[in-house]
Amino acid sequence: MKKNYLARILIAFCLMLLITSCSKDDEIEIDKPQLTMNPPERELQLTIGDTLQLQAGTENNTPFEQEWLLEDSLVSSTANYTFNAETTGEHLLIFNAYNASGVFNYVYQINVAPKPVDVSMTVEEQDINLEVGDSLQFGTVNQNEAVYTEVWSVGDSLVSEEDHYIFEPQNSGNYILTYEASNATSTFSYEYQINVAAKIRPITETSIAYVSELLEFNPAPGQFINKNPGNLESAQGVVGGSGLVSLGAWGGSISFAFDHTVLNREGENDIIVNGNALPTSAEPGVIYVMQDDNANGLPDDTWYEIKGSAHSKESTLRDYEVTYFRPDTATEDIPWEDNLGNTGVVATNTFHQQPYYPEWITEDSYTISGTLLPDDNIDMSNPSFITSKPFEYGYADNTSGGDKIDLADAIDEEGNPVNLSGIDFIKIQTGIQANMGWLGELSTEVSSIADLSLLE
């Protein structure tokens, strides 16, 4: 041991003498560092949570200093370095080896991506049936602690960016609920088809066949308005059974509610509307129905017209409007103007000398909109015997004995069929604008409206 120790001292001493005796021109030359890197790829893809072993191996055994720099921070001074993928994004890792003769440099670009989305759904069934008023909570479970964004959409509308969503439909219909989770690594999506049925108010022991509540009475001017059968008392009299109310000239209307949902029975008529029509004296009224789609008990959903036999006639006009004007004196004719530029009057007569303009309407004019039916069924060629023949089907006060209505004939604003499971409200509106001479204006009358299923 002592000999080795002395030998090391002697060698070191000789080296010192050699170095100090040399001039600058005689300095010892060493090679520039030459190394191989593992892994050799300079661009690396990792997932968060991964680890990567990196190693620099010398090729020429020349002495050098070495360092690893991560984002300009020194992280190692050895040949090996372990990179821990703790944050997502791009990371710059540099290895430098250097001595007096030069520098060896190697740059890694490491992209750390998030974990792939791995999600399970708390509701796996994708075809779901609900009813208005129901609610259903949808949720997700993160299976691998991945980080991602979440989006719930109903149709094209964003409804939530959380890991859950409570679906509470306000209206019936078919809905598409979509969930999507995504990050830079992957995307996961899940789609639900949700059929929401309108809430059906069942028939109970206290249910009646006839309409049970007057919702609105909005007549047009006419010879019976402001007295029986064209006043509020007459309108109320139709509730619960048989009465008689006159709706006045074109556009006059009345609406009612049933105390239950009148079901749309396949292949059968569902409602009967009675008036006072005779074989040669029809005063057709357009029928509208509404389902309590939002289940709030109010007629604030959509009115659908019943498609009658005159629907396809060229002279039938939907989106028709008439404005009625208060006359200067109560006994004068009632002027009107429509949205096509036509003008006319609701003519007064000597048989009915009360004001024809509704006295409870405080404005000097009011506008009514709806469907105008053709008047070519009216024959005034014999002034003493004026006739008005009925349409084939689909209107109120159209045929003697009452008019049976199939709810399957309901159509939307575009004329497309509407599939209603049932209806809760009904509206009748005078459909023809006609002055029938000494008979006065054509005016739809209603005496009763009933659910046929409870009359059979």
C-alpha cells in the first residue's frame, strides 16, 4: 500500500513538472467530446405520468464536463437523466458536453400529452322515453384521472360543461342529447335519443265529456254581439253541456279547455262540435286544437289547425288578417280592412239595433288573424232564399247533427301533419267573410263541444 501511494505521488509530481515546463505552444491537445445519445430521436412523444431514461455515451474517452438543462434549468451533471412527464405541453431538454476543444450539444423536444379520455356513462341506455315534467340526471365517471373538457348539447345548444347534466324537458318531442369529452390526445362522444311524450291528464270519475272551462271569447263585430247569443254569458253557457254562442263575422273566436286530455284515437273521430247548421244554412268555423305540451295547465303552447276539406282550395287563405274599426256611431256599419288591401263592412240591419262592435273592447280598432275559407258555397242568386252549403268535412257549424273531428287531421303552420297524442284545448273561429243580405253576416255558432269517447 505504501509503495502504491508513493508511486502516485511521484507520477503526479512528474506531470506537474511536465506541465509547468511546457510553453503555450506546447499545450497538451485533447479531442472534442464525441457522444452517442439514447434515445437518438430528437422529437419525443410522451403521455403525462410517463418516465423516460436518457443517456449520453462517450465514443472517444476524452475528458469533458457535462450537463442536462430542462427549460434552461440545470437538472443533472451526469451522463444519465430521468425525465418525468409531470406537466402537459412542449418541453426543451438540452444535453451539453464540453472541454477545451469544443462542445457537443444535443437538443430534445419532448411533447407531453394528457392521458387519453377514458369515460363511462352513468346512463348507458341510449334510447330513452320520458314525459313532460320528468327529469333525468346524466353523468360521467373519469376512469383514469385524465384531464379533458366536457360538453353536453341538446341539438345545437350547449347546455352544460360539467360532468353531469339534468335533462328536464318542457315540451314534448324528440331530442338528441350529446356528450363529448376531449383533450389533445383523444375524444370520446356519446349520444342519446330521447322521446318526450306530452303529459296526459287522465279521465277520472269526475271528468265530463264536454268542455269544462271558457278560456277566451273574442268575437268579431256582428248582429248578435253585445246581447244573447253574442255576449260573455252566452259564451259561458257552452261550458259543461249545451248552450249557444255566436262568434260574429270572420275571425271571431272562442276557446275552451277540457278537464282531461282528449286522446287521439287511431282511425276514429275524437271530438264533436255542435252548432245550429241546417242542410242549406252552414256557417263553417275553422277548428284549432292545442296540447298542453308544457304541462302547466295554460293554453300557451301551439294552436294546430284541423285540416278540413277546403284546405287545398286555391281561395283558402292562411295567414289572413282583418282589422275592424269602431264606427262613429253605435248603429253604423262596422268598417274593416284586410291584409290584402280589401275593405268592406259588417252591415247593420233593422232586426238587431244594438252596437255590433264589441263593447268590452276599449280600442278603436282590433286585428284578428287566421284562415279564410272560400265563400263559393254561398248562393245569393235568390235574395229571398239565400243558401250556404256545407263543406265536406272538418269544420264547426258545418253540418246538421254536429261535426265530428279526427285529431289526426291537425296540421302545423306549414301544412304538415302533426302527431298529437291528445289535446287539452280547442278554439273555434268563424271561417268566412260574407254579408248574406237580410240574413246578416255569416257567423259561426257553437252550442257544445264534447269528447266522443265519453259519449259512446
